[in-house]
Amino acid sequence: MRIADARVIVTSPGRNFVTLKIVTADGVTGVGDATLNGRELAVAAYLTEHVVPLLIGRDPARIEDTWQLLYKGAYWRRGPVTMSAIAAVDTALWDIKGKVAGLPVYQLLGGRSREAVTVYGHANAETVDDVLGEVAHYVDHGYRAVRVQTGVPGLTGVYGVSRDPRHYEPAGGAVPAESVWSTPRYLEHTPRVFEKVRAEFGPDLMLLHDVHHRLTPIEAARLGRSLEPYALTWMEDPVPAELQEGFRLIRSHTTTPIAVGEVFNSIWDCQQLITEQLIDYVRTTVVHAGGISHLRRIFDLANLYHVRSGSHGATDLSPVCLAAALHVDVSIPNFGLQEYMAHTAETDAVFPHTYRFAGGMLHPSEEPGLGVDIDEEAAARYPYRAAALPVNRLADGTLHSW
Ligand code: EZ4
Ligand code: CO
């Protein structure tokens, strides 16, 4: 069997998505997500100009060899653009392999290690009182784990708080929006939020919080300590993680578990964090970390060091990525949690799928392959619109991590 065609489809049903569709000579198709929020067209061009010409005529069964060709063969290694492009090819080839075998992809990965995939939802609101109502909404819908984000008094446009509470979308217009940040105000406010949430919902609900790369290690240590009474499941991205050894300092001060990795694109980005046991959950994803093949390598390494998976699953990861993530999540021994933010109805219509939510869990598709597709006619109705992620500044104008 040979690859006859590969198409890059850019569509914007409310937000931008880049999808690769590979077609074999006998008409089997496979899809892979290649969306990199705010930098979509860089990946689309990388695929169209540099990857698609290499795919035509290749044997789609050779997933590993194709991965190595695209990784080693580019000479230039790693990076979010390259690794998202490789991810899309890898994911589409697993989809094809599943369809050819007549099996859902999780069966090719060793079969089920659990019944379904426990997910966490995003409760967010400007005020603490309002966020209690949002947490209750998720609990009422069966969620066992909820991420909690609120506004911070005196700051506007704080990360994680949205106008439409059920569909958080940080990317805005073609030019980045700007928000103002204050670490002292955030550190003062956040423990008060979790004190109230824990008191209201009791000890069983798993609670999570995303710091979104805004602190230094010693500030993160203080936050982690101040949150210990409320027993969070994790604090996410407490500091920017280029300096992996910086996590030793956080670790030496607090028992609040740490989750990191949504912006990582290879095993090398988390090697030290994992092997020194500096984190508890690794948040790498199918789309940004080299596809199903590479993500499995990261999770296998993590398994040796008591680190569990906690994959990123915001709405910029398309239903194709989510479908693929569920096959990985349900099969690996060291699954932790899967982030889940339901896509809009428009997005779901462009990407028909057969995974489903029930009882706080996502159930992967039982169809051969990934169980997701792209409706190209529907996709064509939503042209690309430039949408940038925001930037963050301190009161004096200094650019801070967003
Ligand atoms: O800011 O996906 O945990 N989730 C997150 C997300 C990210 C966006 C960036 O594209 O941090 O909201
Ligand atoms: Co995050």
C-alpha cells in the first residue's frame, strides 16, 4: 500500500485548526491534528512545503521509519513547529493502521488498562462566589476533578477567566491583547479561593489550578505551601520550565504536586524533570509532542519515575487530537488525568467523532482507527482568521510570561 495524497486543511469553526489528511492508493484515509495556537500557518507551510512531498509514494504502514525520516532527516531537530508537523503525520498513520487492522488504535497500543479516561473540567469566574457556582456545575455533570481559576482583585484579564465560562479561548485578534500582572496580588488571593472551594465541596473532589508560568521557583514554593491545606491534585506550570533544575527548589519546599509540559515538544524537554522526580504529572500532548509514537516514549520514561500523564486538552487541541489522546490515555499503565474542555457545536460538526463523555469520563471510540474525521465541506465554510495569544505585562510595562 502507498500514500497517494496528503492534504493540509486549515479551518476556523470559531477558532483555527490545522489538520493533515493522508489518503492511501486504495482509499483509506487518516487524520492528524497539527494546530499550534497563534502560529497555525507556520505548521501548515512546514507540512505543505517540506513534509507532504516526502509522504507521497511511501508505505503508510511504516510509522516508526516515517517518524525517524521526518525527525532525523530534517537535520534541524525539535521545536514546536517541526514536532507538531511530525505529530500530524504520525497520528494520521496510526489512524490508517487501525482502519487497515479493523481495530481501534488503543488495541494496537496494548489494549485497555482502564475502563475509561477520567477528565477534569474548567470552572472559572471573576469572583470567588461565582466560581463556587461553576464548580457546582461540573460536579452536577459528574466530574470528579475540576480546575479552578478566578480573577484577582485589582487585575483585569487574568488568565483562565472567560466571558463564556464553558468555552475558554485566550486567542483574540490579529494583534495580541495585553493584560497586567501582579505576583503579590495573585499570591495573596489564590489560597483564599481554594479555602472556600475545599470547604464547600469537601475532601473527595480533585482540585487543580493553572499558574500558567507566572512565578519564580521561590514564589512557586510559597504558593505550593499556602495551598497544602486544600490538598490540590496539582498546581500546573508554576514556573517557565526551560530551567528544569529550577524545580528542585520548589520541590524542596512543598508537597503540592506539580504538573508541567503543555508547551513541551520532545522527551528532552522533560528528561530531567522526570528522572529527578521533580514533577508528578507530565502534560505533553499528541499534537505538540511528536504524535502518538513519541508521546508513548515520554509516558514510558515517566512511568519509571512515578510520574503520571496529565495531558493538555484545551479547546485549541482539536477533536482529532482529543480522539488520539484518549487511545493513549486508556492504554498506558501510568495515566493520571486528561484535561477536557468541550469543543463548540461548530467545531464538533467539522470534526465528526465517536468518543463520548459520560460520568466524568471520556470513552474512546470503538471504531477502527481513531474514530474521528474532518468534514472537508463543512471545514471550507470557515476560513482562517489570524488570532494571537495575549501578552502579559507588569504595572511598569515589563513583559512577563503570559
Ligand atoms: O493557555 O491552550 O491548561 N491549559 C492552558 C491553555 C493554554 C492554551 C494555549 O493555546 O494552559 O489554556
Ligand atoms: Co495550562
